[in-house]
Amino acid sequence: MYFPTADITVAPWMPPLVAFGISFFTAMGGVSGAFLLLPFQMSFLGYTQPSVSATNQLFNIVAIPSGVWRYCHERRMVWPLAWVVIAGTLPGVVAGALIRVSFLPDPRHFKGVAAAVLLFIGLRLVWDLARKPYTRAPEAADAPPMGRERPVTVLAFNRRHLVYSFDGQTCTISVPAAIGVSLLVGLVGGVYGIGGGAILVPFFIGVFKLPVHTVAGATLMGTFVTSIVGTAFYQAIAPFYPNLSVAPDWMLGLLFGLGGMAGIYLGARCQKYVSARLIKWMLAAIILWTAGSYTIAFMAALSSLFPPFFP
């Protein structure tokens, strides 16, 4: 099947199958899987135009609602955290889209930026996991066992702090700090075409120490809203860049999204059966693998620009 915007030919069953496999695992950590679909499209499918970022965000729009509904159904959606994420990432994702088409249309430069971002968040997550052994909080001793319903209760939400309880723990996060981080993440996410969830999750669980089981729904919701804005913005500015492919490939994005819809729903449903530590290690491994592949590609492209030292 030929996709004219992407200028590639792909079997129609491949995009949904790949998206399903990726999203099932990443959805457990609150990530749609778009950050892994991007290297797949660029490296395996040969889709390297700026519109690949918009296509990735279209995937988020189609795929994420099923996971958001599942987290709401299990009462693990922290809505105030979702609003904070949206407030920060929305302006950032618009600015990131402009940076992508204006300064990073060359995929070689884009891979270098993506590699640096992913390497940082992956190493930060590994550092947090390795520096001390995992122990459950003492007050969580009487909490429901893994796999049972563990709802979130919001205790306080104002301009300064968000406080909620989960699994016998009380979690507190600074609202201004969360908005500031979300703004920066939205900027990078707008460039990368992922909505920012893949970067926010390691920050929330590694820096702010929030339970991954409560972060997942909020970051998916934030990614969904920012992806709507990002996709619309890419589509709107496409006429101003006639020499670039900027608008999303709608058919390819929809096919990816259909597979992601099923994968995210099942991942969200299965998350409560998986320990938080295992989810964090899984996220770290996926992020570092992606960062490594991008780094190798970037260094190979960089070395081709310079003559060898020896004939």
C-alpha cells in the first residue's frame, strides 16, 4: 500500500501490528509508544520528512482514548495532575512544532536532538532505580494486593500543591514546578512528535517520586490533548512550507492508531498486575535502547561529513 505523504510503500497490516506490540508495554508506564514508533518510521520505513512528527501525534489521538477510559474506569486517573500537564505542555508543543520545521528538517540533526533527550531521561531513571533498594512504604502494608482495585483520592489541589493518596501513600507535588517541567517537555515533545509523555513519566516517577500507577493515566491524557493541538498546528502551517512535507499522513497515522488503541487498552488493563519497579526498569530499557540507536545513526551521519584521517 502506497502512502503519498510519507512517500513509502508498506503492507497495510504492518503499522497496526507494530503499534499494538509497542503500545501494550509502554502504556503500563503512561506512555503511548509514539517515541518508539518514530524511529521505526524513520529507520525501518524510511519516513524522514518533518511530517513524521505530525503523523506520530495523529497516532496518539486515535490510540490514547481507550487507555484513558480504562484508567478512569479503575479510578486511577489523577485529573488535577492531568490539567497541570496540559497547562504546561500545550504552549510548548506549538513552539516545538515551529522549531521542528524551521531548524530541524534534516533528519540527521533531529536524531542527534532526540538521542540526547532520551539518553538523559533513561540514565536518570536508571540512577533512581539503582541507587537504593526498593521497599514498600510502611503505611502501605495494609493496602490491597497487586491486581486489586486501588483508587486514587485527591486530598488537596491549589496553585501551589497537589496532594493525593494512593495505595496507603500520600503524594505531594509542587504545581508551579510541574507546570515548568511540562512546558519544557512540551517543547521537546513538539519537536519529537510524541506529546511529551515519554519524557514526563521518568520525571514524575524519578524526580517527583510519584507512583507510576497514578502517573500513567494523567500523562496519557496530557499527551492526548497536546497531540490534538500539535497535529492541528502542523496541518495549519503546512501551506507556509510548500517545499517540505509537514502535514500528517492521515492514512498511515490512522493505521498506527488502530493498533495502538488495542495495545494501550490492554496495557492499561494489565498494569495493576505489574509491580512499579518492573514497569520502571522496562521503561528505562526501552528508552536507552532507542537513545542508543539514535546516537549510532547520528554519529554515522556526522562522520560522513568529514574525510577520514587516513587514506
